[in-house]
Amino acid sequence: MIMITGVGPLALIEDLGRPGYTQYGVPVAGAADRAALRAANRLTGNPEDSAGIEILLGGLEISTDHPAWCAVAGPATTTTVNGRPTSSHQPLHLSPGDRLTVLPSPDGIRNYLAVRGGFDVPAVLGSRSADLLSGLGPPPLRVGDRLPVGSASLPFAAADVSPPPRPPVTPALIGIEPGPRADWFTEEALTSLVEQRWTVTPDSDRTAVRLDGEPLRRRTDQPAELPSEGIIRGAIQVPPSGLPLIFGSNHPVTGGYPVIAVVTPDGCDRAAQLRPGDTLRLTP
């Protein structure tokens, strides 16, 4: 068992989500930064879709009652084992009674802890992910929780260290592709979307990264209302304010505002690491 002795602002069990149920109103959910979860799992010899812990702004502390291998990935950060500093992005061995603490990263807001064998919490619709929008999956972790660990099915990776992502640039560069409703916007709005610097607002969360900047204007020959249509992770929706938002892992399955563009999968991972006040550019 892995025991939770500290959680920080928020700690969630996440895998790569539960695709295939959006027609029933069930979001995909899953890790906000999927590349980081995959990296942590590779370092421990897990399948990439194994369940790990998504850690918001550090503060997670665990202990174990049996020998365990674990790894922390995402933006580079410091971990401690029994108070002794060590680094992320390498396998760490814990003996019974050891305590591992994950400190906040200066380069992002979410890290991922994988344990060899994966966290064997009950699956819901084929996934162990916590979905804060629908309420499916395990609740946010609390001090005192005890998490079972599964059996390892793969050998360790050949490498014993994985380089962390490069430190973020300012502004962050987020790749996009045209959205299904780009033709609802003026040419000036489409140019502004990719030329201006956007600022992340404090009300951003796992549902969406909300942006502040020069509002995007619709064409006057388009209808005032749009029937609700399907939404995917990375969809950039523009509400009547003209200020776009980038839907994240906890996005709703439908939305009623036009989607001007869609962020690429790796861009979604980068967006999930942005802090309020960070600036970004949306690049075709």
C-alpha cells in the first residue's frame, strides 16, 4: 500500500482517460499533461496508460509499507526521500517506512508520480481517472488515504534517467489548427488570434485555460446563437466576451459557442502547465 501523508492544493488519480463514452455524456477526462504521465510510467516500467497521481503545485507526500519503485515527471522539480533532496525524472527506490515528498516546480504547475505496478484503484468505464466535472472515478486524494499498487507487467526501461522538458519560454508557444467555426470570425480576429500575446487568467483550471487580451469579433453575417455541438480537449471556444478559452482534460462534452481553433495534443500538455499571469502565443 501507498499511504498519503500530504496532498498540497490538489492531488488526483489520473490515467489517460476514458474515451468512447462522449455520446453518453461522459467526458474523456484523464491527465492534464499526458506526456508527463507517460514519462513517469516509462521510468517505472509501467504501461504508459497506468494510473498515477497528478500533483498540483507540489505538496504531495507519500509513504509505503513495502519496497516500491516510483518516479516523478513533468516540469523539473525537487523531491525528497526522508528529507534528503533528490531529483525528478529518475526511478527512486522506497523502502518500507520511507517518505517521498514532491516540491513545487518553478517551471510548471503539475507533476506526476508513478509507482511501479500502477495504482490499482477501481476502474470506472475502463479508466481510473478522477473526473471533477462528472464525478466519476476516485475523489481527490486526502491525508490518510491508502492506495493499492498493482503487479508490474513490463521490465524497467533501458534508461535510468529521462531528461525533463526544457524550461518554458516566454511567451509560451502553443500550436493550433483551424477550428470548425473559424469562418464565424472576422479576418482581423483570425489575425489577432495568432499575433497577439494572450495572458492566462486566475480562473483557469482543469476544465479550461482562460485567456485575456484583445477580444475576438465575430462576423456580423453569422447567427447570434449556435446549437450545442461536440467539444474535444484543446478546443478554443470564444464566448460573447470575445475572450477565448482552451478546453482541458475536464472539458464538457458539448458547447454552444463557436470553436475558432483547436490546440494540438502537445500544445494541450504545455497549456496544462501554465500559471495565472503567464503569457502565450497561439501558433499555426
